[in-house]
Amino acid sequence: MNMKIAILGGTGEQGFGLALRLAKNYEIIIGSRSREKAEESAERIKKILSSKKISYRNVIGMENREASREGDIVILSIPYQHTISTIKNLREELKGKIVVSIGVPLAGIIGDKPTRVILPPEGSVAEMVQQYLKDSKVVSAFQNVSAKVLECIDEPVDCDILICGDNEEAKRKVIEVVNSIEGCKGIDCGELEMSRYVEQITPILIGLNIKYKLKGSGIRITGLRM
Amino acid sequence: MNMKIAILGGTGEQGFGLALRLAKNYEIIIGSRSREKAEESAERIKKILSSKKISYRNVIGMENREASREGDIVILSIPYQHTISTIKNLREELKGKIVVSIGVPLAGIIGDKPTRVILPPEGSVAEMVQQYLKDSKVVSAFQNVSAKVLECIDEPVDCDILICGDNEEAKRKVIEVVNSIEGCKGIDCGELEMSRYVEQITPILIGLNIKYKLKGSGIRITGLRM
């Protein structure tokens, strides 16, 4: 497991939560447009983990481009509306790499409700990312787990992580990363295009979080052990 | 619970499974285009339940129109492509009633894969139904539970049922019906338009069923008890 995981936009909520959880088993590179912000975030993560007496590998902060170059696996924790503009400048750095799309096309970007989606022409954020990063191995994951749940590192995460992608080996590696988070189970849901349906589970969960004032609902798949 | 539940298209797989499960607590009217087929199905259900020594109220078969008139709650177990043509002739009979949409807009109707959807202009089957039955209280349910799992009446159903609808009282009644099935839990997911996202969970589950040769995967929502 001597892999370096870069999290672009790792200063954001979802990226920060993932970094906290993954730092236990992987070297983490927080990426941001600003190196200072990335380093700040990295320090904050180390401080939280130390205060909880959780051992970790290393957490460092870098500018997005440098982070893309350094990471063996690169997680895109970038707002929907900034995804294309960010990745189209990182094609070279991300060539041949496993790129994990965690984005959800929420309609908030046009001022609509967070319980609605506005789909990209490709059908899903993950397919959109693959369209712009033709030479990367795009895997879709982590759309249905709440940032707040990830941040509560004292508790296991009660959520399955649905994995989609067209490269089998890349999916296997991402499932290994997912399964390193206590309570998470990675489930291979087939081709990358299935991410359309996985991304659209999130508005249901957001709706439940609002309606029932939850920290973060999630999902489990039943009927798998037969 | 002295309610009569009509299941239009109750001779089909999903309707048959629901009838088997619901007959324990409700009078069931199987609806079909042909009264003979409906009556045959009703007999088959009674025979199965009797052989399992499961007590039931009553199960009868009727032509769809008569069934619509008789049922207090009417479940639409009709193939996607025949939904509009069936319901537009039943507007009068379904006026003021709770109509449960269980359909999923699978792309099989155009010869495409069962792991894809082809959405109606309204966004979901449930919204399409409401569009054609303006005077009925449409509630969306049962899209994510497999017919095969419903048919195994010796085992509880390991699946949450996501409920969407614009009429609160109608939703409450449907949740009561759902919760009468052992193992099922009805979860109010908000307005009818949320059915768009609920219906699109089904292609993921179908994909898992095919990939892992499952009897029927399902879902559970986590994080609700906080």
C-alpha cells in the first residue's frame, strides 16, 4: 500500500474528509489552487489526527499541478462547475494515472435546489471527466458518503461506496483504497456510465439530510451475499 | 387496515410478488386486461399462500377497469411503454384515489440494455402518471425491490422502500402498506419529483444482479437514526 494519493481540491469539505480517513494508510497530498491553503489544510489534518492519537503516514500540501504529478492516484474533489477548467490543464500530469471522480452534478450551480441535478452532456460528471482526460483511467466513487460523516473519524463510516469504471485494474485499486476506510465497502457497479445513476442517488440523500436533520445519510446494498 | 388494494397488471412479475406479500393484511384485487388471466393469478396466489399455511384476507381477479373502481389504493404494475395508454382510459375510476407508481423507465423498450434508462419528458414514470391522472394522488414506491425477492415469501424482504409524493396523507398510507411487508421499511423521500432519482437506482441494482448472479439486490438507507 505504498501509494501516494493526491486530492485536488483537498481543502474543500469532501476532500478534507477523505484525506482525514485515508491518511492512516496512504501518503496524502492535498492539492489546491493555492499552495498556502493546501499546506494549511495538511497541517490541520495532521493536528486532528495527532490529537486523536491516530497514526498516519504523511500529509503534505501542494499546488494542484504539482499534486497531480506526485500522486499515484488522483482524487478530484472539485466543484462541478470548475471541473473542466481545472482538469483540462492537467492532462499531461494525469496521463496514465487513476483519476477518481467524486463529483455530483447538483443543480445548485444554477441557483436551483440541492435536491436536483443538472446533468452534463456526457451523462455524468465521471463520464465528463473521462471525456477531457482520455489518457487517464477514470474511476467513479465516494458520491454517496457525506463529508460530515467522513470527518467524524471516531466512528466507522456506515456506507457502501459504489464504484464504476472501464478499467478493471484501476477499479480494483480504488476498491482497495475504499476498503481501507473503516466501515466503507467498495462495490464494483460496472462500467463508468453507471456513474450516471450513482451520482443521482446523492440528491435523495441530501433531501433526507435536510428533511430529517441528519448528519449524513448513506446507502448499503442488500442481497449481495447469496 | 380494512383497505382493498388493486394491482393493475397484477399478473406480471412485480405485481404478482407484491400481491403475495400484501394479501396477508389487505384484500387484494388483481387487475389485468383479461378477467380470466386475473382470476387465474388470484387462484395461484391463494394456492401458494395456503400451501405455505400463510393466512390471507381475500384475493380476487378483475378486469383493470373494474379493479380500479374497487380498489382503495391502486398499484400500477404496468410495463413502462403501456402505462399512458392504460391509465388515460381510467381517469374517472382513479379520481381522488391513491395511485402507486412502481414503474422504472428502463431502456429495454428501445432494445437497449436493462442497465440503462430512457426518461419520459416528465422526468420520471411517477411524474408522467401524475401528469395523466391530475385528479389522483400519485405516490411512488417499490422500484428498488426485486420481484424474485418478493416472491420468496418464506424470507423477509431486506430492502428499504423509498417513497415520494406530493400528498402527505397518501404517502403516510402507502408507508403503512409498505411497512406491513416483513423486512420492508418505507422512507419518505419528499416530493414526487424525487422519484426521478429513485427510479434510476434500479439500473444499478439490475447491473449488480447480472454481474454477481444475484436473486435480487436492494438498498438500505443508513444514518437515519441520529
